[in-house]
Amino acid sequence: MIVDRIPLKPLWAPSRAFVEQSNLKKFQNWLFVKKGLYFRDYHDLWDWSVTDLEDFWESIWQFNDVKSHSMYWDVLVNSKKDFTAIQWFRGASISYAEHIFRHKNANRPALLYQSEREPLREFSWRELEKQVTAVAAYLRLSGVNAGDRVAAVLPNCPQAVVAFLATNSIGAVWSICSPKMNTTDILDRFHPIEPKILFVADGYFQNGKSFDKSAAMKDLMGKLPTLKKTILLPYLSPTAQITRTETWSEVVTTPAHTLEFTPVLFEHPLWILYSSEANGKSKAITHSVGGCLLEHLKIFALHQNVKPGDRFFWHSNTGTLPWNFSIAAMLSGATPLLYEGAVNYPNLNILWELTEKAKINHFGGNTAYFTACKGENLNLQGYRFNQLQSISSTDATLSPEVFEWIYQKVKKDVWLISLNSNVEIGSSFVGGCPTLPVYSGETQCRLLGYKLEAYDKKSATASKELGEVLLSQPMPSMPLSHFKS
């Protein structure tokens, strides 16, 4: 939670050097030089960000040098009836994947990857670009056009990232589920979105065991009538086969020379995420290319302080928002680490061991994981975490006890961030700030551009007391559509 009172002693406070070198401070300096805007502190900056919406979001665009293939006419076109119908950057045409590839660099890897059965390895930008180019060419040859849906049932591996980037590069719409999900639930999600192409794996590994999903994937294919082609990734076995599929190795050898990006309008759909409802069904949520691009540039550069060359590891399964966040961190030049495996196999140390070995700068996990580590009073002696700058809980605020445990047992000089990731906006309403201190059990701030206010349920007016928290201003990453599967 966020409170107005100031506790007596913070668990962590940024040094002057940390503040001055932060992306947020650079943004404030840029605002002063370019626009003559001066802010005493973060709270002043936040107030401006929710008061002058057009200036703020255009500043995010300009500060990050967003590339558009056509000029936008208006930053914001209001709707008198419904602020979810507002248009942002009308006329702009952009590509999410193109902004990721702006950071390609021969001197550092594009991705890092490890699984329960495979050691840590690097995936170069050259290899990433080569495979994305080939898969994009394959999709085009298969008749996939901008706006068509491409679905995947893949583990957390480099091929999943390749498939997403290829899909986005041609303007198609992405959706992914973990192979650990029940096949009926996957069908409930994919059937309504009518995918034209499906990527599948033959199974997955977890807790040292293999789980063959070949029969389930064959059954899924038969129940998706809009499918034109299915591509099989032999993840369990290199000789795995499913009838009526083409193999990943065949697809990545599709002749292609240059990676081309198809620009789409700001409001064009990027991907479809899902939230679970009380009745067990899923609600599909579509987000826009432009909304996600601006929001992710804001949250990872300014609020997470991610910089080019940083190593970013937020553990997740595919089909969850933190997986999308790992890709989004690439917009700020980070190298994401993908780990396919259970958090407790062979023990709870596995993620901390990987964080140390891979020299991770930004580590994230869900609240349950950190709570379990504290509950077992995990022994982390021997780990130095010299490169570790931030630890993030990716789904909910940690308890004060877990805050204390991290600072006592993990690292004293680390920036601990509690997010409340929200699939509705593909981001979080609250989170970290590199210029503010950290207090036990509390989230640091409301994120820039998000006017969250507590409302009294009886009077439906804003209140400083505890109440229902509502968003009272629009933002670019409002969902495009909902439909229940």
C-alpha cells in the first residue's frame, strides 16, 4: 500500500550518485532543458504528469525518440462519453519490434537462457535477427497479414521470443499460453481469437520430470478451425513428431535476407492477454502497439531504471504478464534472462543461484516465491550479488516481514520494488521510483501518468481516507477490447 505518513527510518535510500545517474533524473533534466519545466521532487513530477496529459505523454515519446513512419496529428483526441474511447497519437504508425532491434549490439547477447536440463547460454543478436527474419518470411508466405492472430503454446525459451518478434514485425497479433496449462483452458482462450498460425511444443520439463503434450496439442489443433498451419518445436525430444505440423527447424530456414517491419497505427492490436474470472473462465484483453510501447518505455526506463546492457531476470511462465515484461525490458536495451523451470527445483536457491551466476542487475519474482524464501529462512551465504541493483515483486506488495528478510539476508544495499502488475493495462498502476526511499511493506509511488485516487463509496467523491481506488484519467495503454472465452 501507499500511505501519506513518513515512517521514521527507510530500509533503503538512493545515494546522490544513484539519483543523479538514474534515467528518471535524466528525464527531469531533459524536461528542464527542452521544455523549461522544473520539479522539486517526484511528487511534483507526478502531479504534472496527470494534469498535463498531452505534454507528459508527448514528452515520453520525445525523450525516448520513438520512431513513427508517419506524423501524428494529435497527441490526444478526447471522447465526451467514455475516456476509454480516447485516441492517442492519431495518425502515428509504428512497430514495437523495430524499437527492440534498435538496441542490437554485437558486443552483448540479445537473450540469456537456462532450463532445468540445459545450462546457461547466450543467444546473440545476430542469431535472434536471423531467426526472426526467417520466421517472419514464413508467416508472410503462409498468408499471415497485419491484424491476423498468431497463437503459441510454448515454454519460456528463446523460440517463444523469436515467434513473438516475427509476429509483431509483420503487424500480426500475438497470444501465448504455457504448455503447463490444461488443454481445455487453452482452447477456451484461443478458440474465440481465431488464430491463423499456431506454434506448439511437444511438452515441457518441470521438477526434473518430462511431460509429453503431443497428443494434447494434436487435439487442440483439431478444435481450432481457423488454423492454416501449425509449427512444432521439438522441446522434449529432437525427433518428436505431430501429424500435420511443420518443424521449427524447417521454418527458421525459410529463405529471407532482411528483417522488415510493417508499421501499424498506434491503436493497432499488439497482443492478447488473459485474466481469470471467478467462474473459471478467461477474459481476453487486447492491448495496442502504441499504448504498450509508450507505457513500457516509461515503466522500465524511468521506474525500473533499466539501462542498455543491463541484465533483466523476472521469473515467469509464458502466458503471464511478467513474461511480456521480460520482452518489454528489451525496449530499454536490457538483455533478458529466460528460465524454464520450477522455482523450487532442486531447491528454492535456484533463482538466486541463477541471479548470481548470470550477473543479473534486475531480479523479479512473485510474492509467493519471496514469501517461501523467507518462510524457510533460505541460506544465501556465499552469494555476493555484486551486480544486483533491484529486486521486484511482480504481482503484489510484499509483507513487512519479507521486506526485512530481503534486507537482512539477501543484500543490504538493494532497491526493493513492489509492483501490482495489472493485466488490464499490461503494466502496473504503482511501483518503483529510483529517487525515493524504500519503507517496509509499502509501495514507493503511483506511476507517472496514472491518476489513482481513493473514492468514498457512499458519496462517490475523492477522499484521503481508505476507499475504493479508481483511475480518474485516461492513459495510452487502456485495453482495446474485452471478450469472454
